[in-house]
Amino acid sequence: MKRRYKIRKQVDSFPVAENSPAIILWQDDPNGTKVLMKMIDESEDLRPFIVFGSPEFRPTEGIDLNPGGLKRNDSVFLESGKRPGNIFFFGNKPEFCQSEYIDGMLNILQDCGTISCIYTISCIPAQTSHRHPRKSLFIFNSEQCRQRFNEKFKNIKNKEFSTMPGMPQEAPSINLYLAWKAAQRGIDCVNVIIESPFYSVISEDVAAETEAMRIIKKLTSGRYRKDEKADLIAQHQKEALDLIIKRSEDLTDYVEKIESGEMLSFEEMQLIISEIKRIIGEPHD
Amino acid sequence: MIRKSRKDSAKSRNAIMFAAWEGVGKAGYLAAEFLIKAMDARPAAEIDSSEYIYPSGIIIENNVIKQMIFPESIFYSAEYQGKNFIIFPGKFQFPITKEMPASSNPAYQYACKILDAAESLGCREIFTAGGIFTMIHHSMDSGTAWGSNDPFKMTELNMTLSGEYGLKDILHPKTAFITGMNGILPYAASDRELTASVLLGEVPIYLQSLPSPYPKASKSILKSFAAATGITFDYQEIDAMIKDSDREIETLMSNFKSSLPPKERRSIFKGIELLKKKPDFKNLDKVFEDIMENRDVQDNEGLSEICENRSPLSDKSEELTQEDVKQAIVDIESFFRQENDK
């Protein structure tokens, strides 16, 4: 196996993974994972061990590795301080050389020891109501992986999709590409995709991130402790959206349509987004 | 890995390769498709590109990944009018920037793999083809810009193509950067002393967001390729495509025209009409660069001269400024982009 990945910074002690899970998150996912990464950092006591990447993958502006809190603009591998061996990866998606980049990621994971399964976590904008619980979709990189997952996590609800995401004419996400490449090496990989109301993508959907956190905790054998602060923010977001939607009859109709399972047209979706943007203004970081 | 078809396992001698990728106006790719049909070319070899190229599709069944689809990299071969040809319609374009190092990036490695396959098929010379945005009006025939990694070949092309198809030597230091595989393949070919030339068909700068191909540029590439290799084609099929394309562009332009207030309409369309004069390319370099980099047009003596002296709109009250021309191009481009998004 070629070892062509670029390690920009590495600590002396490497984690020892013994049938441990690895969680993959992308810092630049459209829906944002900032809240989620903060939640993980706080609960797992993360310890970075490799800063990974190179200008060949993506122009970098520098590295800020701050163990006291997550403030990074490069890709980084971290080990859980609470559950040693459990690995987290907070990446910036490569713009070039994706194949080489993923090979590099997998090389590092394999160098850590035995990885039970790689879980990628992401949110997708979907036609779902902000008043409904966030649903999850799981994509497996092999039939065996699916069986093993279903045996291990009987309680995790899974929403079945027949066609989405991934069509023959559509380039797959980097998570799906990673899952496929992991399968070539015999490593299980599950893409966990959490649905978020498409009209809440204009701000962080904390409810989706809380759901992601709950799933991550189950996958990494950690006990999920209710995050009251996050729940409160999610509740506030829901109430704010309720208020905005009530102000417009059109918006109320559209959301009711979604709740009754009807599919909105692209124009109707755009209308909701622009109306909400108009009322609350553009989001700020 | 190179997989050769059984039928064509005996390699052709002294074959000329025509390689093109989707890109500006789909000009090169369309030309490659034309050649495959016109020469009745057959698949001769295929390379595995999964190491270098991002997948173009995926098949998922019942939430399980079944297959990853990669763009094909197939070489077609033909004997046409007593000469051997290899055609490579590339289905994936690398996002290469000036900042990327050449030898360590996968585009270069992919180019080397293409060259390995081409040489094993008996290739002795290469042409790559694509489109180039210039200040041309869509009612005019496109010309071709060319370049080569071999100075002798460059002289030959200058002599063959300058008269009828001539634009300029694109390997002039100021404009030497050819993006994507059209540039990197001749670069990689230089490393193995293989002659490679580039043919770029003109596409009007304001059609950057045209949703469909621009066959006029493809025809100019084909005419240049035919002249450079001493062959002939029947262009009937591509002429029919040009007619359809002209109609489509005229419809879009007319939709755009009717969406504008009369005063603005006059100014924008006069700006575009000016391009029909095919002003000296050199004089427009600065304006062109400004538009491509989305900067405000700086004062430019060449364009002022064209605007004031060579424009048919010499009436002082209707005199065009540099800003008019730039604004016209930017506005049309933006309208086409919106149409494209729909």
C-alpha cells in the first residue's frame, strides 16, 4: 500500500484501536457540524494525534491545534480521552486528489489497530417538518456490514430510502466514496445521514445535531447524557420557526403539506427559504 | 492497467491521437464524438482511471452500496483516408489550477497513463482540443487558437492554419496557461519527447453559461485538425447542429432582450454588436482579462480606439464606452446563467 498522505503534525503516542469505532465528520458540511463537534469534544475529552492534509488536497490557511477547545481549519484525527481507542476525525473535504486523501485516512485508521466500523455522520436537507423528530438514514458498504450493524444496534431506528442518496448519474458524496473504498479493504463503514428540515439549513439545526450526538453515543458505546442546553436551544429554534411560519398563510400551508407527506416543488421550497430569510435575515457565524 | 480489445491488439503504426475533454462549450468533446462517427472508429483500449478520478455515479440498493461508477477512459482507433488515428474522448476534467505542482498531482499521473496507452497503440503525435472564450460574436464563424510543445510543429501549424483559421499563438508568455487535461497532456508528452499540440475553438465570452454545446467551436477545431493532418470531412451533421445551436442562442438572446427596459436594451445590444467587427484580439486582452477575473474594466487605449473609430455606431450621442461593452457581456452571461439554473 502506498503511503502518500501528508501528516503535518503528529504526537508521539498513537492510539491503540482494539475493535474500536471511528467517527468521521466534515467541518465544512453545508449544514454545519460546529455544534456537534463541540458536543463531542466536551463529552469525549478529545486528544488530537494527527493533523492531516496538504495543500495538494485543499489550500490551507494554517493550523490551530487548541486542545482546550475545537478551533481548527485543517483535518485532524483525535482519540477519545474517555474511551481510549475510539477515534474521531474532523475533516475539511479535499478539493483535489480525493482518492489519495481517502487512502491516507484509511491508512492512518489501519495504523491505529483494528477498527470495528467507520461511521460517517452528516445531515441532509430534506422535506421534513421542524415540528417532527429528526429521522436517520443508514447506508452500508456491504450486506455483511448491514447484518452486523442490525444485530448490534437493534434499537436504532432506520429510515429506508429506495433511491436516495446516490444515483448512477450523480457524483457520490465523499462519505459514500469513503465507504466504498473502506469496503475494498474489508473495513465496515456506515454512512449515517440525519434529515434536517430544508428550511432550517439557514441556521444550525440543533435538533438534528442532538440526534446525531445521540446516535454517535450509541455507536461508540457511550451513554447518552441528555444535553439540556442543546435541547433548550433546539426548543427555541422550533418556537422561532413556528412564529415565523404562523406569520404567513403560504408558509403555514407549505409546512402542513410537508407534514401530511406531500412533496413540495423546487419553487415552493425556494419560496419558504427566501421568506424565512427575509423575516429573520441571513445567518451569522 | 491497460486493457486492449482483441480485434485491435495489433498496434497501429504512426497513429495520430485526438484527445478532448468536456469543457468550454463542450467544443473538444463534441469534435471527438464527430471523429469517432466520421471515421467509424472502434474501441481499442481502456484504462482503469479509478485511482485518479472521482466517481461519477453510485448504485445503492436497499441502503447497501452496490457499485461505484467511474467515468470511462476508452481509446478508439480507426484507419481513415490512409492514416491511422486514435481518438480519446475524456469524460473527466481535472480541476487544475496554476498553483498545483505538476509531477506530483494525479492529473499528471493520469496523463502519463493516457500516454502509455496511446504509445502502446502506436501513437506518434497528439492533438488535444477544447474551447476558448474570446471576444467573438455568436453570429460569426469561430476561429481556432493553437499551440504546441514542439517549436517545429508550431511553425508547421502557423503555416498550415494561419490563413484560414488563424487566431494567434496561444503559447505567448502572457496567455500560455492552458487549463485542464488539454494543457497537462502536452506537458506530460514533452517529458517523453512526444509532439503534442493544442487546438482551441473560439466560444463567445458571454456564452460561458450556455447550457448546451457550442458546435461552431467544434467545427473550427475539426477544420484545423483536418488541415493539420491532411484529411477531409463532410461537415453536414455538424452544420445541422450549428443551425440548431444558432436558433437556441437567438431565442435566449431575444428572451433576454425582451426582459430589459428599452434604454438598457439598446446599450447592451450595441455592446455585443460591436463584437461583430472582430476587433484586434490584442487590443481586447486587458478587457478580456478583466471580465474573466470579474474586475472593473480599466482604461484601455485599444478598446477606446475601437469604440470611437471602428464602431459602426459613430453617432456621438450613441457612442459606446468600454464599460458598455463589459456590462453587456456580463449581463448576458448572467442571464444565461440564470436560464441554466432553471
